Amino acid sequence: MSKQSKQAHEDVKHPDAFITTSEKVIKELLKYKGLLLATLALILVASLGYLGHSYWRDSQERAAANALFEAEAKMQEADLKRVEARSKDPKFKPDLDAEFAKDLSAPVSEYQNVIKAHAGTTSAQVAALGLSLFLWEQKQFKEALVTLELAKVSQTASSWLDGNWWMHKGVILIENENYDQGISAFELILKNKSLSLFHSEAKLKLGLAYESKGDLAQARQAFEQLEREFPNSGAAKEGKKYLRALSIKSTEPLKTSQQGKAL
């Protein structure tokens, strides 16, 4: 992968590049409250905001939430022990892969099994998103993708939670260098009118995905469309920066060629 593609790769995956309020809510919850509280809080937000109070009367959702609570509590406990052991070792050298295999692989696998057992519920979708974000932070990108897909979210899904799920899936696919599938995820969002809240950012991510893939012409087209269709959005402001960077990149080969002829 070229240096330019690696830079675009970093941009498309970085949490700070997400502009939507919903993503910021998730990240803040994960940062300050821990995974357990994040999942419970998001279930509450999703239920009250999009499913109504009848959510809590649904026995299937209650059973899923209870099972996921227990599985996540075990994983949270294992993670705390890992962090404590790290703090007590003066010779500790970070090795996320080794730490994951030693301390987190088993509880994460158990948690994934519970998510799979309750696939199709809102609780499982929220848990899959939360666990995937945690695995992302641990740089376990393949596991993050596996976890997301356990929730079995429909391609025609249209809630706020669905939009977050598809946006995150697109980013995780790019993280795994599955560029074409990542591009398809962002295009799916853009074709869904019910997910219009995510359209400006999906267009930005689409451009970055094309740039990561090395297709600068398609990347430029996406950024230009972003500026035309969502001129006042935060995503459009970011898109302008990348568009300027693309203009600079497109002139670099020409300069090199001219210099070569001059020599």
C-alpha cells in the first residue's frame, strides 16, 4: 500500500473523523463509562427514542438484555484484571495481540456467542456495535468485523441504530482492507432515504474509501458531490481538505516527469 493510501486509510478509520452526534455519544460512553454502562445506556436510548416504552415489555428483548448483561460483565471483569496486571508490571511492553489472546479471547468469544444466540434483537445489535468498537480499540479488526455481522442487520434497516451499525461496518471493512465491500456499505447508506442523517458523512467516507483503494478519480468525484449536495455540513468542510490534498497529489507525478526530462 502506498504512503498516500495509508494516510487515507488512517483518515477513514479514525474515530475523530466521525461527525455524527450518535457516534460521539457511543465513543463518550465507551470512554467514560466502560462497555457495560455503554451498552445499557444505548439500549435505553434506542428503546425510548425509536421503539417506545413497549420495548421493555417485550420478553424476547428482556431475555436478550439480561443474557448480554451477564456476558459483558464477565468480559469487563477480565479487561479490568488485564489493566491492573499491566499497571503492576514495571517492565510491561504493550502487545495488544498477546494480551488479547491471553486475557480477552475467551470472554470475548463467550460474549459473541450470546450475541449470536440473540441475533435479530435490538439488544444484540447494540451489544455487537459496542463490542466491535471495543475490539477496534484493541486493534482486533477481524474480530470486530465478525462481531458486527453477528447482529444480522438487514440491508433495508432504517433506524438511527441501523445507520450507526452500517457506518461502523463500512469503516471496519476499510480497516480490514476490504475496500470494495466498505464502499458498498457506504453506498447502501446513501441509497436509503431513511438514513439521510448519515448521508453527508457516508459520502465523505465513500471518498476516503476510494482514496484508500487508490481510485483517486472516484474519490475526487465523491468529495465534489459532497460539497455540492451538503455544502453546510461538517463533512463537506472535511471533504474540501481532502479535495485540496487530491489536487496536490495529482500534480506530483507531472512534476517528477518534467524534472526527469530536464535532467
